[in-house]
Amino acid sequence: MVENLRLSSRELQGGDERPRRRSFRRESKLVLIHTIDQDFHAAVCGHALENRGHRVVRWLGEDYPVSAGSSLHISEGERVDVLHTRHGSVSSCEVDVVWYRRRRAALAPDYLDADDMGFAENELKVAECAHADGFERAFWINRRAAASISDIKPNQLRAAQDSGLEVPPTLISNDPYEIRDFIRRHGSTIYKPLTGHTWGDGGCVRRTYTAAVTLQDLPEDRYLKATPGIFQRKIDKAFEVRAQFFGSVCLAVRIESNSLRGGDVDWRLDQRSITRCAPIDVPLSIQDACRKLMGKLGLVSGGVDFIVSPDGSWCFLEINEAGQFLFIESWCAELKVLEAFCQFVESGEVDLGNLQRSQHIGLEQAILSARVSGLLRAQ
């Protein structure tokens, strides 16, 4: 299941312009995680890294600015960024790895005058961007600019096509005529939003998912014009694949989506019923195309979703850079995803090579330990 990617770290992290980083070949690392409170992945992975002897500092988005602060010191050719968090302070000259896991826009404190709230939030936004980019000598998973670019689905689709991956016939539009014409020409069509969204509805939570759409399902033209959407020809599925890349390592599972309720359009609708998935070897040609995609987007890590059609074709759906990957190990215990991530952090390199044998705790023990330590609330 492990294949080497041959992209250099400079290519994957955005070219030659950033300063040369120092060697990361020492035992203990200082890892800075941008996250939010009770983020499952940040809690479990961060705690696993701590158990391996590393120092982990968590920058919680909801703490800034009331319970967390940032400072930039510039003098005599030197510059140092400092973050003050509930877990301690950390400076840009000592951080080895930054995991840009979860972001939350800063809100102005409610004790400010209402007329000053807009000014304060604009200032906070600029400061957040500045301090996120201040730790340039660290190894980033993934850089802020790359994360922002890759989160835009049209960018993903363009880059995937340019990388040699098969992309379904797609229309992204708010033009009623073009939308209706696309559905007429392609027949079975699915709709996706450009971004995910959640609504609160009388105690219920409603989320956006992929949905089948026909001409009869479309609303009035004025509503189609109100927001663009992604319309794609529906692809026949033999099964689906999630392939997780940590630099040079690729770990992938086969998802039998056709056996799930609603799985013909979106397996996430019934993902709670999944208890077991088989591992799958991603063809080398697909891995090569994925590494080109990551290079174009400036990513060093990402989870790539595919539909595999009955004729064996691999059709690209999307890439998720944010770090939802532990579910792979929960469905396929032989894929040591948590271990792979920790070794990726410890290497500080894109070309990780083969995974090393390890006596460290696995996913189940790491989850239990994180709960005992109070990083996750007991369920």
C-alpha cells in the first residue's frame, strides 16, 4: 500500500521563494496545530504525537483574540512571530512543523462598541493571515495559501484535468438556460454545492450533500440565478475509493457505495453503517496524476475521492486537504493511518519513503488516551 511520490518538498510547498528551512532530523519536534476546540483529528493525532515525545501547541481559533494573542517582532534584519495560547507561547524560530488543520475566522469581542466591531474584525483577519504565514521555516501540512486555493472546487477540477485525471462532464453555473441544456444533453445528472453548509432547523441539523437532479427538480429561474452550483453527469459506479496521501505515502480503501442507502449519489448519507472496508492498491498512473495535482495545488497532504466505473476507469471527484483521514483506519485496521501521519510529521519531509515498523499505540488506544486526558469529551 505504500508507494513513493517523487515530487520535491519545494515543488509541493510552492516553489523556491520561501527561506531554506533547517534540518528536521532530530528526535523531538515542536508541532503547532491550528485547530478548534474538540476537533477529533487534532485531539487524537496531537495526543499521539505527545505520547511519542513531541511538544504540541494548539492554536484554537475561537480563543483569538480574547484568550490568545499574536505578536510580530521586527528589528535589525531579524523577525520573530510569537503566538500566545492557552497551552503556552511559541515562536517562529522554534516550531518544526505546522499542521493547518482547522481554521475559524476571528470575531471581535462583544464588549466593543457596535460601531467598532467591523474595524476590529478586519484588523483581526489581516493579523491572522500574517501570523499564519510567519512560520515560514517550518514544514507545513498544508500551507495556508495552498489550503485556501485547493478548497475552491473549480480550482480542484481544473488542476485535476490538467494533471491527467479523468473528470466527469461538468457545468458550474447560475445560468438557467445552460443548466437546463446540460441536463437535457447528459440525462442522469447530479448537483453539488461549491461549499458545504449546515442549517439549524428546529433542533435538527441539515447539511449539503450530493443529490440527483432532473429538469423537474429545478426551481424557478430566479432561484437558479441566485447562486451557482456544480452540475455533473452521473457516473456509473462499481465502487468508490478514498486515497489518503501523506507526502510519498498513499493509503486507500475501497468503499462499496452501491450497498449503502443513497450510495449511488453520496455514500456519506449512510456512512455510519460502514463497519469494514478493504484496502486497495491505487494504480501507479493514478498516483502519478495525484502527485501532479497536489503539486499544482501546493499540497503535501490530501485525501482524494474517486469513482471506479464498471469498466475500471478511475474518475476524480475531489481532494480534501483539511485532514479527515482517521476514518480510514477505523474501517480498515490494517492501514495504519495514524502511524503514517505521525511518521510524516516526524520526518518533516515530503518524500517519506516506506513506513517504518512501530511499537507506538494504534488508533483505538490513541482515542481512549485522548479522552482520558480531557482532549475529547467522553461519549
